[in-house]
Amino acid sequence: MKSRGSGNYAGVATTTGRGLLAGVAGTVVMTAFQKLIDMPLTEREDSYAPADFAERVLPIHPRTTRGRTGLNYATHFGRVEDPGGSGVA
């Protein structure tokens, strides 16, 4: 029998890892759906809101379209790990 307060750190780490993996997987699925189905059907252009946010709060300002697209994806997927969620990306 475990004593009180000893905790189950392996269980917490496993649960946290599963939660992060589920968050990343959900973001990938939602992004793929948006890019491959939603945007072509609605004829919408890419949103650069995540990159706009990153440029406002970080000293990062890409000079090329490719750099801005990379920043957009990095911000979009990096936000998965933000449990509070700023609601921007």
C-alpha cells in the first residue's frame, strides 16, 4: 500500500503525454480538414492570424512568404501546448 503523498508520477507523466499527443493529433486532423475540404469548398484563403499574433508578441518578422507560412504553422501547432489557450491561433 502506498503512503499518502507519495504520488504516482509515472501515471501523471503518462496521462500528460497522452493528453499532449491527443491535442497534437486533433490539431493535425482539424487543420487537414480545413485545408483539404473546408477551404476549397468555401473558396477561402489561408488565415495568417497565428503569424500576426506571433509577430505582435515576439521579435520575429519573416521577410519571405515561405518564412511567414512557417511562422504561421509553428504558432498554430505550438499553441496546442498552451493549456490556457489564448484563443488567437
